[in-house]
Amino acid sequence: MSTVRTDSVIVAGAGAVGLTAALVVARAGVQVTVLEAGEHLATESRASTFHPPSLEMLDDLGVLDALMKRGIVSTSFQYRDRQTGPIADLDLGILAGDTRFPFRVQCEQSKLTPILLAELQALDNVTVHFGQRVAKAETTEDRATLTTERGDVFTADWVLGADGSNSQVRQTAGFTFEGMTYPERFLVASTTEDLEGVLPGIAAVNYVFDPTEWLVVLRTPEHWRILFPTDQDTPDEVEIDPARIQARLTGVADLGRPWDVLHTTLYRVHQRVADTFRKDRLILMGDAAHINNPLGGMGMNSGLHDAVVEARALLAVLDGTGSLDELDVACEGRRQVALSYVKAITHDNWERLRQTDPEAQKAYHDELRALAADPDRMRNHLLNTSMINSLRLGKPVAVLGGAGA
């Protein structure tokens, strides 16, 4: 057991959110220590869509070019009916007057984290510790302390909790995390099959309506992902059985042979938000602060936005240009985005995709077609689904068809 005191900031978690926050703070000359539970960066395929505001933030940090070399630029996304095909294509290029990146980049977050880590390790004021899982977080009005499972104790002026949905910073420091768990589990199957050949006209991101089994189909640099809703009551081993996976994929497109499946993931989905994002010297961000269903690609993106907004507000406190009250305003602003913006859009996505009433489904499809045909309406819709409006104070959330993120 050892005790390590840092002068300023500890970041718990070396995911995309934690490393982004660490880079924002460290670039300002602040001493930063990063504690990561794993022995190395996570490599599993998780979030894979970067929206325009996230691209702007990563560009400001000087890491976007490296990410784009590893990703795929997607200038549109598509709504589809599983039986009849395309319903509407929405062109992100219409946002050219609103963002310098009127597109999204399809790239797994595991390709971003090594880029961020390399930037941090090039700085003399940053120390990164792997294999240091946080076991306990404590805070007073002027210090914060993290104790790891190894028994090491780290103290600092501030702790940024970015240690994921099972955050020990959040749990052990007494934050609450209220919300709901969805009745369905989500199954994601990754494949190297050429889906453009078997599903004519698909885009890089597709939301597929069906009253029995809706889908999300999206492309990443190395493979395609297909997300299926999965009954909550069947045993996990039944749902991930290879024969069951093949049957579900054959329902998407019958190749006349088994699909090439790289891997599958089955998980439960929640909508939860912490009661506050700051408690004394502990600040929460990303999945440690809020989790939501993935239908819209907003989880990682909103976490990146937390990291930049909250870290900048903290820097203002550290350099004397900002106050604790202003830091609280920034943290509560991010909390309200999670409560009202991300939650509203992602939950509406789920409800729309699983709509079973034929008349309601037809009306919504007609509404999407009209939306795609009207540049002004399409722009307003995309300002929400691309998360641009989430960073513009006072902008309303249009819940129409949130499934387009």
C-alpha cells in the first residue's frame, strides 16, 4: 500500500471520456493522474458513431485527423421498413452552415483511446496507471481521495469520475443513479458480410422499422453491426447460441449459407442519471453520470461533451477566472441534457422502432418522407439528432423521429 498525492486532478477511467477530460485539463498545464482499472486500454467494440459537435471538440484537441484516418465518413443516414426497404434518407450536408463537420464519422471508440493516450503520454505533467481499479472515493470541501483495489491511496484537489456505468466513484461516494431498465435486451452481431450487396440502397447507418423485430444496421471500418431486440425472459445461452444467431441473421437476408459472424454481444439497456454531477471535489461524466439506450448514438458523444464542458469549467476554477457556482452551472447543464435531451430522443427512438399499430406506423413513415423532402424541417431535425442543439442553450428538443442519430 502506498499513498500518492497529486497537485491537482485525478481522472478515474481511461476510456474515451476520461482521456478526453484528462487531455483538456493537462493541455492547460495542470498535473493529471489517470487511473485505469484494466491492464491496458479496452479493445472491445463499443460505441462507434461520432456526431458533428464531438468532431469539432476532437479537432480542437488536435486528434481528429488521426481518428478520421481510422474511420468512415458518413454523410447521411437512412430510415427503412424491413419489408419494403428505404423510407427516407437524411443528408447531413444540410448542416454545413451550422458545423464545420456536416457529417458523422463511423469508428469504434477503441480506435480513439490510443490516440488520446499517446497525446497524454507525450506530456510531462501526466501520469497514467493501469491495473488500478478504484474501490472507494471520498471527498471534502477541499480534497478528494481515491483508494484502489491494490490498497493504494491517491489524493488530489479534484477527481473526475469517468469510470463507466458501474462507477465506483459514483457508488461509493453516495451519488444516486435513478432511472429504468428496458424490458428488452439488445443483441449485437458483427459481421464482415457485404451488406450493401444483400440490402440494396442501405446507408452506413440504418434504422429499420418492423412491428415484430426492428433492427439497427450500421457500418464500422472493419465490419457491419446489426442490433436486434431480444426477449427479456429467454436464457442468455439460448440467445447467443450460434444456431440462434444464424437464424436471426438469415431473417435479415438469406445468403444461402451461414453468415460470417465475428462476435456477438448481449446486454441489458438502462436509462439512468445521477442526482448531481458534482459532490464537493468529485465530478462525474459519461457513463458514470448517465446511461441511455444506444438508439441514436448519443451515449459516448454526450460523454465526450461532458468531458470537454466540465473540464473547461474546472479549468476556469483552477486558474481563478471562474467560480464554483459557474462549475455547478456547467455540471447541472450537462445533467439536464442527459435528463431531457438524450433521454427524450433515445427513448422515442425505441418507441418508434417498435411501433405495432399499422396506422401509426404508416403515419410516421409518411412524416419522415415529408421531413426528408423539406430542407428546413430536415435541418431542424438534424440539429437535434446530430446533438448540435444539445450544446445550444435554450434550444427545444424536437422528439419527432429521434431514431436518426
